[in-house]
Amino acid sequence: DGGITQSPKYLFRKEGQNVTLSCEQNLNHDAMYWYRQDPGQGLRLIYYSQIVNDFQKGDIAEGYSVSREKKESFPLTVTSAQKNPTAFYLCASGGRGLTGELFFGEGSRLTVL
Amino acid sequence: AQSVTQLDSQVPVFEEAPVELRCNYSSSVSVYLFWYVQYPNQGLQLLLKYLSGSTLVKGINGFEAEFNKSQTSFHLRKPSVHISDTAEYFCAVSRQGGKLIFGQGTELSVKP
């Protein structure tokens, strides 16, 4: 089945450790996105990539890094510089259409102890 | 700049009652409008979308929404809700070639 796979679903880490969240899609979409979700704050855009080997900062990029070496993959690294990393992280992808419609993965919940 | 405002952060309703979740957007150009649903600890699923044409849009699970250009609104409705409709609902807007902008979300709680 076509879709977006995020892993791991749950992740616990100690303060000061970098963590990498995986996002893979087999929808042949050019664009991929990372959002952070906190209670009562909706979805906030961290990074996005519209083509392989290129990506742009979103609204809250500080403390995060990404890469886009393959069309199918867009991993997100939460670095030790991110002051409040505990959150629910959502990956999404979008096709060539210009409507902006996105397709989402199941999410990864990161808890920093 | 575009923005999306969901007017209610929480909407409690009894089972089989009708519900309306309100969404207003601001944009000076034509937009595309979406409603997504999120069940606990899951990603977002598309409920329905307005791209063009008829202003009344029907989606999955019996939901519908009406695009009102003069009031810049895109309210979501369902005539009779079920317990299983309990979830968070997000309104979103984009313009051609642009990014999707989300509202803050509305928690729908259906009580027996």
C-alpha cells in the first residue's frame, strides 16, 4: 500500500542526546514536510523540502536539522540545541498538484527525560 | 499573509446531535480549503477539500463543509454525530503553489 511510514512511533531520550526520526514515503511525492504538534498549538512547520538535495526552514527550525538525499526519505534530527524537544512529530508529503494537499504519517512521539 | 482561525478550541456534544465546527480564513487571493481529522496518537487524515466548483463539499464519515467566499468561512458540519467522531479537527488553507497553513484545531468530544 502507498503511504508514509514514520519510525519509531515512541521514543525516549535523555537530555543532551541527539535523536533522528525517520520518514519514508512511497507515494512518489516531490515535497516532504516535518511538523511539530503540541497541545493547543496546532501544527507548526519545522522544515520542508520540495526537491531532492534541497530544503527550507519552516517557522520553528532552531534546534532541528534535516537531509533529503533521496526522494523517498526525509529524516529529522532533533539536536541537543532544541530547548523543549518533547512533542509529537508529524511527517507529511505532497504531490505535484498545486493545491497544497498533504498526506500524513502516523507520527512519532518523542519524550526527553 | 494567509491565516486560519478555528473559532472553538473545544466542542462537546451529545451523540446523535448535530455539530458545526467553525473555520475562518484570511486571504486576498483564491484559496484551497481543507478539513483534516486526527484521532488520538495518530496522523492527520483528509476529511474533505474545496478546490473549486460547488461550494458545498461532502467528505468521508458523513461530514460536509460549505465554502462562503463573502464571509471567508469554511465551516464543517455533521447532522448526527457518533461516539467514534471524537477527535481533533483541523482546518487548513493554501493558495496555488503555496504551503498548507493550519488552524489551531478543535477538539470534538461526543458524549453518550
